[in-house]
Amino acid sequence: MTSRTKKGIAIGAGVLLLAGGAFFVLSNKDLPVVGKVFAQPKCPLNGAEPRNEDVLDRPAVGVKIENNPSAYPLSGLDEAEIVYEEQVEGGLTRFLAIYHCSDSTQAGPVRSSREVDPPILLPYTHILAAAGGNPGVRANLEEFNVVLIDENGAGEAMQRIPRTGISMEHTLYGDTKKLRKIGQKKFEEPPSDDIFEFGDAPEGGKRTRRIDITFGSSVISFDWKDGAWFRSDDDSPLMMENGDQLSFDNVIIEEHIVNLSTEFADIIGAPSPVIADVTGEGDAYLFRDGRMYTGVWIRESEEDSVRFETKSGEAFVLKPGNTMIELLPNDEGDVKGSFERGR
């Protein structure tokens, strides 16, 4: 029996006793609260019922996955509960995929970490699988107590899988179940269950059938069809290794000031884009069920998770399922980004 289940039973028993007493005092009242207390526990990152309640108490794992046409097709992104997309050097983007209740036996290709990764990762976990990083990035990860698992220390949890016509740097893949087993020797905490709110679509919102996002030289789009947001890059469907087009139940655009680093660069010396406003607040947009909801992101400290709220202060309500979060540069920093909504 998991700790969350035990907690739920204890709370439920207390409520039942209180409700029972109230019933005898007010015999004409029924007990509507009991069913809610004993509701099936949900996965905190996708709002779905877990296949096994034991997974709720295990830590999440983050995997750094590249987004480079030279590496297509990618794999494992469709199995992640949360996928972040961030600007990197050369006008490209890179993914940070989070797995908690879910797992992937072949997530990748796995590439190196960046300075921005700890603030993204920490609300969920301290376990990060990546193809290392330069000395400055590694020192930054250590400062934030991130458990970095790279190829040298992963053993069978990371494997090189030869790919015809694909160069070696695009052949490293991770098994999240095995990666978690390594990482949880140093970090065991599961994600908090109050990071996101899931439920039925709220009223309002603007009808949206397409989202076009520009990250540097990368042009990304999502089309609303068959009940999901289907992803394309440069007008070509982003296909997974299994033959499916990558899709999400929710897309969140989280706008930030993005500048060019004076400390971090890639192997050819190009400065790395870094988020200047990791904390504070900025514009945010939720896309679900073919509609767009406008709001803000708010974060008091790097240890806190980001809160997404509507302009009236209500929490964004996500559709149960997987979510893509786009860390989009706004027009205030060195790096610019933009998006357009198609009706």
C-alpha cells in the first residue's frame, strides 16, 4: 500500500466519522463527500489514473532529447507526461521530457544539458539523464543538486543504437525505468500533486485550430484534429520512431526574456540562450480542446513550481493527458520568438 493511499484512507476514515456523526444529528442529510475522498488517486503530471498505485510514490525522471532534423525520427517523447521545449544554439530547440507514472524503454536521442535545465527540472525531480554537458553546465547542475546520469555512469540504462545513415552523436537512448533505478539512490521524492489542475474545459476561450510558433530559425506548428494537438516542424509532421505523429492534449506557451549567455557556449563557441526571468511573471497561454485561454505564469523562487493562472486569478485547468510547454522567447531579450493563432 502506497503512502498516498494510506494518507487517503486515513483522511477518508476521519471524514466518514465526522459525516456519520453529522448524519445522526441531521438525519435528513446524506453524505456526498465520502465518494470524493475515496476517489481513485491520479498521476500528478497528467491527471490520469495510474496503472499501478506504486508508481505515485516513485521519483520522476527528466531526459534531455534533441530536436534536430539530422536525428529524426525521435522516440519516447510521446510517452512522456510533460515535455518542455527550449531555445538552444544555432536557432534549434531541445526537449526536456519528464516521466513519472509513464516510462519509455527508448527515449532519445539523448543530448547534453544546458544552464536552463535545473529551473525547469526541480519542481518535478532532481534526476536528469543527459549526454553530459560542458564543465560550466555540470557545475551548475551540481549547485542545484541535480543527479546527472550520463553515458559513462548509466550502464545498461543508456545504450548506443546504430542507425543507418545517422551519425554517432544521434544514437544515444535511455530507458527511463533503469535510469530511475540509478537516480533514486540519491533522490526519492515524487512530484507534488498540486503542480497542475486537471478537469473539464472552462468556459470561454478563443476558438483555435492551429498554433504557429517561431523559435529562432525553427518554425513549429500544432494542428487541432481528432481531439489532440498534432505537431509539425517546418510544415512536416514530427513523426516518432513508432510511426505516430507526435501529439499533445495540452499546449502551454510560457513567454520569457531570453538573452545570450556570457558564460556558456556550445562546442563551436556559439553563446547559449539563457532565460533571464526564471522567477517573476509573464504572459502564458493554454491551448486545449481547440481553444486558447490567456493568462500569466508566476514563480516566486526557483524552488517553487510555476503557477499558471488566468487574468482573473483562476488556475489553468488542463485536460487530463500529456502536455507540451513551450518556453518561448518574447520580444524583450537578445533572442526573439513569436506565435500566431489560427482560427
